[in-house]
Amino acid sequence: MNIPDVTRAQTQDLLDFIDASPSPWHAVQTCETRLTTAGFSRLDEADRWTLSAGDRRYVVRGGSSIIAFIIGSQPAATTGLRLIGAHTDSPGLRLKPKPAEDAAGMVRLGVEVYGGPILATFADRDLSLAGRVNVRVPGGFATRLVRFAEPLLRLPNLAIHMNREVNENGLKFNKQTELPLLLGVSEDGTKAEARFRQPIAEALGVEPGDLLTWELNAYDTQKGAFWGVDREFVANSQLDNLASCHAALSALLATPEPAATCLCAFFDHEEVGSESASGAGGSFVADVLSRLSASAGLDGEDQRRMLAQSFFISADMAHGWHPNFPAAYEPCHHALVNAGPVIKSNANQRYSTSAETAARFMAICEKAGVPCQQYAHRTDLGCGSTIGPIVAARLGIPSVDVGSPMWAMHSIRESAGVLDHGYMIAALTTAFSN
Ligand SMILES: [Zn+2]
């Protein structure tokens, strides 16, 4: 299989992007770094906004959702907006507010299950901690990002000699009693709580007692890798959905002077239903759009003209066909890895795609010179959903759900195709100028 150099480089950049983003807060920071390097400047929701054509700006809400945009050269009321959405969060294990527990001389950290991970894949991985911590400072508190590069934690499997049926029955964990992560030994009577606080305090250069609260997830320290006989696949954590964030951001950065205003909106909390202040079900995107309209001097009438001519692409990963499990797939809707972006449809509106928006995305792919595929879930299986229907309903704009095909969605080590990532960037770049 021939992989163009530019596609190889784009996919290596994706792996670097994910490796720099072990939590949703880090993902937003990674986006911010790339945006500021490309000349984007930050807007604060608490300030008054004044915007003009050509402006490149971004705004962050809740530390883990970000909307970046370029103001188009043409009036928004006549061009509409080009919006691409994705999500920054991935399913996994989150530390509890008081996680440390002494279990007969071992320090364990209690976790909550965030979203729907394949829990068995978290066993025997070189896990560590990443996220954000609030520390006491004079007069209040400050929020700091923290990440440990070295493996701090582990969820060791039970030996097969004590779990004889594991290969027949599958690997199952009781979420309360069998998922806590091993951190260390509580020697010399050192309290588990102190063993937990000490490395975090050290990493942040503060006193252990000044750590107030945290949002920390376990992440896999193994870096992303190419695999396959022609290195035509990639493996990494969080391909769902940082691959879509990376593709959309790359497309925005490749769009210097668009006619229509182009936006990327990356939301936290998709994996838990999107209903939060910074999630896709919150007011974030609607608030940003109304401020863009106000800044452009659009009245209510023009604002609705703008929305009516807009197009929203919800970019989230799709299920690639797995040759070992053919019965899991709808026989007429195989989405093959390395065969192009997938348009996802569901009659019950689990995806926002209509026949019309699907045709529009097909035309975009054709213009970009990339193949595209169509996916529908088996009728007798429950279908997942995305931010697509939520944002489409909030804004009332035409929307399509698309994504690159991948394997092992919600595993801590997912896989996808190298060609597909290049195709998706090309399609989304074309969408911004279409
Ligand atoms: Zn997703």
C-alpha cells in the first residue's frame, strides 16, 4: 500500500497531538498551543468582543471545551457559517474526590468509570495520571494542569490460575471492588492519603495540604505507533475522538482567508451525554454564534439568514469492518479501514445525517478527491450517538455525521488507518472553503 509522504507526516502529527493530550484539559491546551502558533488569539467570555473580517480567535469554556474560528471575508448573512464539531473527552477511569485507600499495606486509588470504556483493556497497561488540580494560593485557589510521564499506576490482572474461565467468560471487573488502581506500598505506617498527595504536590511545587480538589484520569503512557506490513495503521489511546479534533484543527489551520466564517467546536462530556455547561448540550456554541452575529452587526433577521445557510459537520469516529467478527456488522454497510471518511446514518436520528446532508458531504469528498463510505448499524443492535443531533437541534442548521473508520472503539488502545486520516483532513479542508 502506497502512503503519500504528506499523509504519513499528517498521521505522525496526529500521534504527537494525542501523546501531548492525556486528558481533555491537556487536549484543549494542545489545541491552544497550535492555534496561538498560527496567529490565533484568545477571547475571554467575560470580556466584550470586537471582531472583524480575517480575525483568528478562540475561546475556552470549562478548561476542556474550545471553539476556534476565522471570520470570513464575506457577510455571514449571505454565506452562512462552516462549522465542524468533535469531542475532547474519551472514556476511561477518573479518580474519586478522596481516592486513596490502604488495603492491607497496599495503596489503592478508587476510580469512577467515565463513559463506556472497554474496562478489560485497562488491565496490565503502564498507566499514569493526568488532569487538573486546584491548589490553595493566597486569597483563593489556582487551577493547574498536571501530568506524570512515568507509569505511576497499574491494574494487574488476576492470574489465570485464580480465574480459570477468563478465556471462556471474558475479563470482568466489579467496578467498585476490583477496579481501584495500585499506586504503591504504604510502608512505615505512612497513610495512603499522604502517599497519594506527595507526588502530585511535588510535581506542582506546592505543599501536600494545599491540594484542594482534582479531576484526574488514568492514561496509558505508551506512545502512539504505526503498525501493519506497510505501516498503514496507527494505534493509540483516544483516537475517538482526538483524531477528529486533529483533523478539524488541521483543516482550519490550512484555511487562511475563507469567504465564510469557519469554526471548530470541540466539546467535553460527549461520552457522558453532553449535558453540561461546556458540553455540546450546553449554551457554548449558541453563545459564541450570537456574539459573532452581534459583533458583525447582524439583527435577528440576518442571524437567522446566517444559520439557514450554514452547514455543520459532526466529526466522530466510525466502526471499521473487522474481518474476525463479520456477524457484528450490517452486511451492506461495511466501512473499511483506509477506504475513506464514513457518512453515518440512522433513521432514529442517533446521527444527524439526512439524505440531503449526506449528498452534500459526498460532493465535498468528490471535490477533495477522496473516497467516501456509508455506515448504518445493525438494526438489531443499539446504535451509539454523537454531538451531531444535539448541536443540530440547538442551532437548527443542516448537519451531517461523519468519521474515520476505526477498530476497538473505547479500548485504551484503539486502531485506525493512515490513509483515512489524510482523507479526512482533505475533506474537512474542502468543507471549510465550500
Ligand atoms: Zn466519539
